[in-house]
Amino acid sequence: MKNDKELFSYESLAFFGRVNASISHELKNIMAIISETAGLLNDITEMATEGHAINSDLLQTSARSIMEEIQRGFKTIRQMNRFAHCVDTPVESVRLEEILDLVINIAGYLAYSGTTRMRSLKNEKGIVVTSPLLLAAVVYHALIFSYKNSGPDAEIEIDLSQWNDKMWRIAIHGFNIKPFQTFPDEHLEKIAGSIGVGIQCDRFNNRLDLDVPTNLDDYSIQSDGMTSAN
Amino acid sequence: MKVLLVDDEQKFALMLSKRLELRGFDVKPCFSGEEALEVLKKGARFDAAVLDIKMPGIGGVELKQKLSLLDPNLRFVFLTGHGSDDECIREEDIEMICLPKPLQINTLIETLHRIVGESGGSEKDKKL
């Protein structure tokens, strides 16, 4: 990479690609279920024409399965649409809860994802001025790190709270950091730094803290992509 | 033919099992690699295993290695909802046979017959 601008462009594109791949995998799974269920309905029809009795329970289960998978497909497409709109405006006022909810959903399509629960403390609004895409990318990578450091049945928890009047904290826990695992890598640290997000990986307490500034304008982006408070 | 079918998409596994059963196969669906291992550890034996590649916990490729230790005669077919149809070729194991999802049931059946070397499922249970 020649410079940080190229790095951010590449990482944004790579993030889009990764999310695209996991969403397309989810849609393929949905299509696979619908395909098998339609195939089973066809089997039942063929059997009926050959004189076998129709199993009405199986018919009902199959029809319900198709309807449920179509709803699952619509939900997936809605998440895809929400994600696509992350790039509408480079920097804008967003609700942290919405960004977290979106990332939890799109990360949930990964094969190794666990259950993730978000808690917003004290019903706080969590409105920040930031880059929705870059913030989503940072949280996404943090969740992937959490999943990879937990078992398939793990429950990852995300707590959102106002740290002070200039900072919100996203605390991720419910995993056990494996030996030699570190977070973030150099690239992600630069990207997080570019939007003023500080990342602390607490190996002792097995948690990640992401500190998000209330207003990106309070930070100036330095030539190395890191930020400093004005 | 006895088939072990492992896929974390439970509905997919159940629907495919039912369709194979209608064609005379004796199918045991499992929804995780861990569950499949338990089934073999308890002594069950199969002619072939159909494994989803991407699963939480033990994925299909790792599961194949573990199942092979329990039953060296077991034959394998992999299913994938990811990427291109020849994804498995990139894996180190050149013997992997991989079918894309959504799959054609006749392709799966032909593949199972080919790797096991049988002519079909038990005729007495065959409805299709």
C-alpha cells in the first residue's frame, strides 16, 4: 500500500467482500432448504400418483418450512440492504445500537459465529458522529475475534455505555482469549484510529473495549491514520 | 445403503434425509460434528457420510479425519454452500468429493453409489 488512503480503500472493499460472501452463503443455505423441501413435495406428489396415501403432516411441515425460509431470506436481504446503506455518507450521525445490531446480524451468518446479545445500559441513546462503514468494520472484526476465541455454544455479550460526555464504550466479553492471539492487527488499529476509536484487548479479564468518540470532528486524523483529541 | 448425514442446517438435513429414505436409503441425520462423532463412538456404522464443510465447532474436513479414525472404511461426500463448485479441490485432500448446495438429489445418489460401489438402496423400503 502506498499510503493510508489506499489502505482504507482496500480494507473497506475487503470488508464489503467478506460480508457479501457470508450473506451469499446464508442465502445459499436458505435456497438449499427450499430446494430440498420443494423436492420433497414433488416426491409426495409422485407417490400420490402411484397410489400411496398422502402424508398430510409432512405436507404441512413442508409448506411451513418453505414459508419460514422465505421469511429468513427476506430478513437476510433487509440486513444486506442496511449494510449497503452504510456507505451512503462517509461521516454522519448514527445510533450506536443500530450499528451494533447490524454487525451482530451480518456476523451471525459466519459458520463459526456464536450467539450474541447486546445490552444498552440505562436506555442511553448512543448517538455518535462517525463513519458508519469503518465503525461497522472495526466492530465486525472484534466480533470475529470473539467468536474465534470461544466455543460454538458461547454467548458473546456486548455492553454499550456512555464512558464520559465525549466517549462511548462498547465492551465485548463472553470469550476466552487463546494463547498467542492478539487484537487488533496493525491495519485494523490504523482504521480504528482514523475514526478515533480506541481498542483495548484485556487478556486478563477476557474482554475487548472499543471506545468510540461522540463526535469524530473532535479528533484530527494524523498522517499515519491515528487520531488525536483536539 | 446406510448414510450418515451431518449438517448444522437442521431443516436441510431433515428434508434431505427424508428424500433419501423415500429412495431406500437408511439415513442418520446429525446436526453437528460432535453429535456425529458420538454416534460412531457408540458403535453405529455407515457405508458413507455426507458432511457439510462449514459448521460451527468441528467442520466437515476435520470431522472426516476424526470419523476415519473410528471407521477407516467410511466413504465421504462433502456439501458446500460456499464459493465455487470446485472449492474442495483447493483442500489438501485430493480424494474429497464435493457437491454444491442447493444440490441435485440424483447427483448425490449417483455419487454415493459410485463411492460405495452399491447399486442402490434397499428395495423393500424404496418408494420412489
